[in-house]
Amino acid sequence: MEKLISIKEMFKHYPVGTGRFTALKAINLQIGEGEFSGIVGPSGSGKTTLLNIIGSLDVQSEGSVEVLGKDVKSLTHRQSASLRSEHIGFIFQTYNLLPVYTVYENVEFPLLLLDYTAAQRKQMVTDALQWVGLIPKLKSRPAQLSGGECQRVAIARAIVKKPQIVLADEPTANLDAENSHHILQTMVELNKKLGTTFVFSTHDAKVIKYLRRKITLIDGQIAFDEEISQ
């Protein structure tokens, strides 16, 4: 299995007054192609910080982090943006949809930054909306959708370019149980169908039930790293 994410002896410090707060301590972690894994733990344990560093939205203070063979700390802002736009999809708990755009336009948006023709974009958006079951809603705007539908749009936007990695930060936090399970089942199917590597940040028991690997953070350190049989 190819290793897409490799982290060695990584620390993340933040300045606090005259001292510093260490959010992540001596993190050693490898995540391979096609994994369906989650970084779990209580609020404040460093889950989102770790996910942001993997996604090159932040950088570590010490140690090494390689994503898709690239040392994220050595990347320029342009190179970091290129890594995200071409190879990484993001799913946020607040959806982050553009309210004035239709479902179709929201899903198409990340493709506008890449070198695709209009015909290619149309096919890719249609495919993504079929994967999440939202073809009937393609002309709707976010305000006309339920929370579950908004999150499905966010998933379609994240996977429309068929990225190698999807990072999902508390993706079910604003959903009820029924919608949560539907969303998670959709992501499991996409993981199987496309071979996409999913990495979650969550403390939601509903999400944890679907994981095939659970990486538990406590006080910024990996306390447990276990495979889960389904």
C-alpha cells in the first residue's frame, strides 16, 4: 500500500504570552492509499490542528510532514495551494457553500481553478452529483436545501476532481442521526468506488462506527492507533 501521508516526530507550538503551548507532541503517523481512517479524541486534543497540517493549511513547528511525497513545510504558498487544489478535497462541518451559487455551481467551483474545458467540467460535476444523489437539486441554492443535502453538496465538491485524499473535519456535527448515516454510507461507497483516501477529524460515535482505522489523540499525542474490522 502506497503511503500518501508520512509524519515523523512532529510538534506544533503556539506562542502564549511569554511562553508557548504545544498542541501536538511527537506525532508519528503514516496513512496509506485507500484508507478510511479517523483522528478521534475529545475537543481540544489537537484533531483539527493535525488535519490542517496534513492539508497544508498550517505547518508544523518541528519534525517532518510529507503529503503525496512533498515536504509541506518547504512548499511556497503557490505550491501549497496547488497541492490542495489538485490532490486534496476538504469537507467542513459548516459546509462552506457559496449561498448565491446553485448546487451545480458550488460543485463546479474548484474545477474553475484547474485546466478543464467546459465540457469536461460538466461531465465531472454531473458524475459527482450522481454519486451523492443530488441531480434533481442541481439548480437549487443552499438556502433551499436541508442540512443533509448541503453536506452532500460539500462532499460532491470535495470529490469532483477525484482527489487522492479527502479530509473531513467533523462532517456530521450539524446533522441528525439519519442524515449522518446516509452521509457516511455515501463516503464509504466513494472510498470503495474511487479508492479515495478519507481522513476524518471527529469525536462523533456515529462516524467512529464506520472507520476502518482509529487514531486516538489525547492531549496532543497519539494514545492509540488501531485497525477496526467491519
